Amino acid sequence: MELESLHLLSLMIFLPLAGALMIGILPAREYALARGFGLAWSGAVFILGILLWLGFDPNTPGLQFVEKASWIPSLGIGYHLAVDGLSLPFILLTAFIVPLSIVASIDALKKVAKGFVLSVLLFESAALGAFASQDLFLFYIFSEFALIPLFVFIAIWGDRNRSYSAIKLFLYPAAASCLLLVAMLWLYFENATQFKSYSTDLATLAATALPQGTQMLLFSAFAVAFMVRSAIFPFHSWLTDAIDAAPPAATILIPALLLKLGLYGMARVALPLFPLGADSMLTIVASFAVVGFVWCALAALAQKRLRRMVAYLLASQMGLAFFGLAVMNVEGVSGAFYLAISHGIAGTLLLIVVGLYERANADDRIDANRHPLRFLPWLTFMLTMAALGLGGLPVAAGFPGVFYVLYGAIGHNGLSGSLPLALISVFGLLVFVCGLAWMVQRMVFGSYTAPERPLRIKLREYLLLVPLALLILLLGLFPSYFVRGLENSATQLVDGYRDKVVLEDSQEEPQIAVQNITKEREE
Amino acid sequence: MGIHPGALVQLLPQTLVGFFALLMLLLGLGSRSDTSRRYLGLLALLGGVVALIFIFWQWSWVDKSAFFHGAIEVSRYSLFFCALLVSSVIGCTLLAIAYFSEYSSERGEYYALMFLSLLGGLMAVSSVDLISIYVSLELMLIPAYGMTAYRRRRMRGIESALKFFLPGAVSSAMLLLGIALTYGVFATTNLNDIAGFAPQLSEVPHSWASLGLAFMLAGLLTRMAATPFHAWLPDTYEGAPSPVAAFIDTAIKIAVAAVLVRLLIQPFYAFAKGGAGWRDLMWLLAIVSMSFGNLVAIVQQNLKRMLAYSSIANAGFILAATATLTQSAASNGAGALLYYLAYYVVVSCGLFAVVVLLGRFGKDKLEVDRDLQGFGYISPALGAAFSILLLALAGAPPSMGFFARFQIMRHLMGHGMTALTLVMLANMMVALYYCLRVVAVIYRKEKTDSPTTLAVHYPASLVAAIALCAVLALLLGVYPTPLQAVAEAAAASLF
């Protein structure tokens, strides 16, 4: 395929970086120019993303568009990029959300366009790099680097309590990643002693033979790091503080993309590397995820400020997605990824609408609104779309995700205790949807006085919402058309995982292993 | 052993630096006008660059060879440290040119003193004899005392010089006592000879020799300002002129680290293991030093004091690397240590350059919350460079700081020191906290509408230093391979 020779992934990662450097040398007062450049660069990346999507073969579950080069040869660290059905949706999501977030910032963050666009592009580069990495060290570097521009968003453009929130945003995930780093070094040395050469390539590391105790330890370190990154209970408070601290236009990227790094890392790194450790720890991970799902949904009901309410709702749904992943069957994993994608799109739409709502009311206290959205039917419609998308109602984007996750959890699988957890999460879903509905009700109706000065919404702002709403609908109707090859890659992931677990188990307890295999065959 | 005249070419870096020191002393005496003194800074820069170029050239053909009856040994190891020392002095010269042009007290003696001190450092890193190590380190320190009190009409300067001098004198005494005890056991001061004798002692580790090593370590660690020998450092940094603080922070630390590694890995390697071995001692001191430095740095309001405590913490990281020293090339942490020192030169010079620049805004005290607010908006490029340097100091990826620490941690894990690795990571988080706090402050908008658009002249030398350091801190983090290869080659030449 000639697309393979284009180095599409490298181009996508380094184009925004080049754009950021170019914007860096623009004069600070050229707001429009900086924004235009940013939009052009990220638009170009999006077009490359479409090319990637078109060139991607959904029937191949393995890695495609592989790029491999050595980077720090003495330590065995390589520059290894590739996509499969698990990373492709997130790469596209990144390429899609970034230009939108630049457009969304035009009115909200007027005079800071240059710095903002620059940081957005840096973040895009880091996030794409993390989603495409097939080398653990490379993944670590990219996913840590992604935190720096986000720190800058809050520290500079935040409007309340921002130093605290910004530092928390950085330190929480970074501190958790330290555990990951130690576990990574441990694995690295184990691997080096077994293979007589140093390597940080994921495929090589996955071949390391580790006893179950070690795997449990290392998996816990990785899982904690990724749970913090995805703001899973009880590590969700950095997210709510971050979203609370800055205008919604500045924080779109945090729930839409940063949270996905945790989920993706779990599926890409932690589960394939330590299947045995995961096998005995996943129930705990799933419990935290489900408790978090319910807890954050309940907490959302109690919030007095809209930003915090939205933050809790967004944190809540990541819990459900994590639960789906922890179930570790094809339905659960695909459901988790569908849910993450719809969360990214509907969450972005919600945050943009909330930003407009804040502008109308000059405040984000929920009960003090003098300018409810019912006077702006178009925004009301968009808000409802976002709520439908998040809530997982049929025909909207969240539906396949929610359905698959619950189906996977209730149906056949190897995760012990998933049935009660699934029942709890059905209850959580109820609370979550109630929270969404209540939020919509209060934003739309609120007080009954007609506003003296109606909010002027520019055409550009209306248009910005259209692709998001459209995508919510299309993703609900044709999920597998847009999210290409996900189920194939999910099957591969789950099969690889089950094979390893069953293989190890069979050495100790052959009967159960046979039962497992036959059970799976039947299914 | 006679000295072959041709072999003296190998000592040309030292000779050049000594020559420039004397030349600047003479010219400084002769020049009376301010304008002619200004050229002395440029001369110092020229001297540094010439020496550096020579060292680079020498790297390609150098062969391990000893001079002066085996007291001085030129190898890639010594050349690496010479290059680091000269680079740090070039950085400090750039700072000094800007700093002293403001206080119009620029004199030839300053650069002459700095070059004399540098000469001491160059000799110290090439010495393989305890006496010549002692003498070279003294040559390095004594001019530094004078430099610290260079603005002699400021009380704080005098105070800081005194606080530097007294522990320095005590450390000299301890070093000398340690050398005497070692000589008493081995009847030689040559490190290679000691290395040959040490394993043959009746009891290893020998109690008197251990005591000697302990005294020598105490003397050296005082100069490196590792806890519990750190007390002089914060006051000295706060009161000393910033270029001098940068010099103490980089050059002296590097020279002492070079001697430390040599001592531990060559003569006293037999003393590494066991309950009272130096490996455990370094392990413990590393934890104490990095934790103390970083925790105290959190509460510092003054930027210079924050850098001082961070320097104590970094001494802890260096000690952590020394805990992984071995005599085999494979699992030897020396290369990681050398890379770390190179990283530290870049970051420390860059940050002190920013401190000098901030001093030009008339904010001599540099309280973080009060004086740095909105600094990032005065000059966006400068704010970005400052942020990069701070992140590199904290060790955030993909800066040089991350890779430097990653390498040390890699060796720690390879030696099974998981606990120390975890402590180190916790410390990196603490460092990240206080560095990010400064980044958040410099981008905090000031309450008044008019940003401080003071008409400040940015000296070219300072801008060059900051830009160079920031670019290197980022570039060598993303592509560390060349520097890492050089550091490994230098470390390998020890054996």
C-alpha cells in the first residue's frame, strides 16, 4: 500500500510540533494569524487522519502503518509507531477534537490566542504520539509530555484557584506514572536477563516470563497509573478541580483526550504485558471503576456549580468505560472503546455549550441563572444531543458503548463478580442519566424571567456544534462503520490475553483450563 | 619517570587556562578605564573557548598516560570533566559579563580568580594522587572564597564568603586527616598503588583505612554540599553574586564528584561491600540529601534559596548514582553519573542566568510570589526558556533532566535498589511541585493592568546563555545518544 510509505503517523505527530514552533515565532498580537495557523495545521493533521482511516484495513486485526527506527540504541529504546483497531479511533478523535477546540477558544480566550494555540498543538503532538507508540518508553515520554500543555492551560487561562488546580492536574497523573516507571524498569531488567539484550518494545516486553506474584505487583503499579490518568475513583478529584478552574473552552482537551490515555494505556500496555497479574487484579479494578461510576454520578447531583457538575458526570462515565475494559471479553472491550469515543465527542459538545451558557449568565452557579437556554432553542437542542450522547440512549453515540459494556458484563466472561458489579452499574446508569436530565432541565428552564439582553451567538459558534451533534447521531447509528476494525483488534487483544491466562492456569490446574476453553468455544 | 616534552601537549588545556589566568591578571592591573576592562570578559570567553576546542580535539587521540611521577593522569575520564568544567566556566563568564557591567565594578581580578580556580579544578579531575588532589582542590577553593566576597562593600557578600570559607577550611582539614590516615595504612598516596594494595590488606575493609576514607568523604561531601554537610550552601548562594553562585554550583560540584568517583571506584573499591561499606553509606546519604533538599525547597520563598536547596537535593541524586559504581563496564553507574553532571551544568547555568537577568529588574531579593509574578508576559521567549529550565530541573520528560534521572534509576534498579528508586521518584515529584509553582507564578497575571514593561536592557551574553541552556536542556533530552555515548566512553576509560 503506498500510504504505508508516507510515514503518516510520524507526519501526524510532528506536523503540530512544527506548527507550534512556527506559531511561537509569530508576533504576540497577531491573534487571528495565530489562530488561522493553528487551525490550518490541525486541519492538515485531521486530513492526514482521514487518509489513515481510509488506508486502514479493518479486516487485519494486527498492527498497520508500522514505523520502526532506533532512538537510543544503547538502552534498546526504539521509535516504534503503529496503529491497530484500538488506537485508530483515539488517533482520529484527537485529530478531530483539536481543531474544534481551537475554534471554540476564539471567543472564550480572545487575547491569548497565540499561547493557547501553541499549547494545543503541542498537546496534539504528544497525544497522537502516545496513541501511536508501540514502545513503552516512547509511550511514557509522550503521555507525560501531554501533561505540560494542559498544566499551562489551567495555570495561565484558569480563572479561579488555578495554581492549585494546575499543579494538581500535573502532579496527580505524574506521581502515579512514577509507579509505572519503576514497574517499567523492573520489567525492562527482567526482560534483559531473559533475552540477553535491552529492549523497551511492547511486543518484546510482552514475551517476558514472569511469575504471578511479580505480575500482580507490576500490574497494580500500571493499573494505578492508568486509573489516575483516567480519573477513576478514588483518583478523580484532579479532574473535577481542573475543569472547575478554567473556562470550558480551555479544558475541552482534558476530558476528551487526556482521560482516554489511561483507558488506552490499560488496554495497550498493562493487560497484554501482565495477563496473569491482571487476571487476579481485574475484579478490584472493576470494583473501583463501578464504585466510581455510581459515586461520581451521585456527587454530580450535589454540585452547585455547573462546571463541577459536568466534571463529575464526565468522570463518572469513564468509570463505566473502565469497567467494560476490566470485563475483558470482546463485547466489554469494544464497549469500553465505543463509550470512550462517544464520551470524547459528547463531552466536547457539552463543554462548549456550558461555555456559552456561562457567557450568557456570566456565572456558572446552577441555581442563579437568569438566562436559561430555553430562549436559545438551537443551544437547547445541542445540549440535549450532548446529554443523549452521554446518556447512551438508543440512536445516540453512547448507546453501543453502554449496551456492549453491560452486555459483556452480564453475559459470559472470565471476570469473577462481574454480575453484581453489572447490576450496580445499571443502578449507576440510572443515577447518571437522572443527573444528566436534571442538568439539562436546570440549564434549559431555570428561572422564568425573560432576559433583558439576549445572548448573541455567532454563526461560527452554531456551526461549530453541528459536526459534533451529527457525529453523535452517526456514531449511534453506524458505530462500526466509523470505528473501523475495533472489534477485530479487541478480539485479538482478548484472545491473546485469554490464551496466556489459560496456558498458565493449565500448568497448575488443567481441568479448569479445559473447562474454560470449552466454555469459550461454546460461546 | 621523566617528562617527555611532547607529552606535555596533553596538559595543554591546563597550561592554556593558567596562561589566560595570568594574562588577565596582568591586563587587569594595567587597564584603568571601564571600557578596556570590558574586554577582559571577552578575553575570558576566548580563553574558555580555545581550551574547550583543544579538549575536543584531544578527545579524539588521547591515550591514557601519566605525568609528574604518576600524580597526574590524562584520560578520557579527565578530559570529559575538563570539558564540563571549562563549559561551566564559559557559562559563568557569560553571566559575569552581564552581572558586572551593571555594577561597574568589573575588574580583571574576577576573571583571573575564576580561571585560577578553574585551573585547580582541571588539575583535580586529572589527579591520581591524594596530595595533588588536595592541592588542586585548595587551588580551586581559595580563589572561590575571594570571588564570593567580590562585591566587598555588601555585608551579605562578606557574610556569605565567611559562611563559605569556614566550612571549606574545616573540610580541608578533614580531607587532609583522611589522606594522612590513608597514607599511614598504605604508605603511599598514589591511587593506583593503593588500589593494588587494598585487596591484600589483612582485614578488608581495614578499620584505619575505613576511617581515612570516612574523613575524606566528609571533606568532599562538604564541598558538594550533601546533607548533613550542606548548612553553608543556602546562605552562601543568597549572598554571593549570582555568577559566583553558579560557579560554586557547577564547577566545584563537578570537580568534587570527579574526585569522589575516582576514590570510590579505584583505591577503595574493595571497601564497597559489607555493613560499613561505602555503597550502603552512599545509599543512605543519597536518601537523606535528596529528601532534605527537596522538602526544604518547597517552603522557600526566595528563588536563589530554592535553587540552593534543589542543589542539595541534586547532590543526593549524584550520590545515588555513586551507589551504583562498579568496576565492570556493564553495570556501572559512572556513565549515568557523568551524564547527570553534564545535565546539571546546563540547567544550573541557565537558571542562574535567569536569576542574573531578574536582578536587572531591580528585584534583588527575588521572592517568588512577590517579584516573579507576570514575568512570563514581559518577554514570552524568556518566560518559555525559564519554564523549560525549571521543568528540566524538576526532571519532567522529555527534558534532559528526565533522561539523566532515568539512567540513574535504571542502574539503581539493576542493582536491586528498588527502595532508593522509589524515594528518588517521590523526590522528583516534590521537585516537580516546587518548580511548577514557579512556572504558575510567572504566568500569573498581575493585579494592576499595566504589566511591568520596564525598559530593561537584555545583555547579549545573558540572552545567549539562557537560550543555549534551554535549547540544550530540551535537545539533549530528546536525543541524548551522543552525550550519553561520550559519557559512557569517559566512564569506561577509568579501568
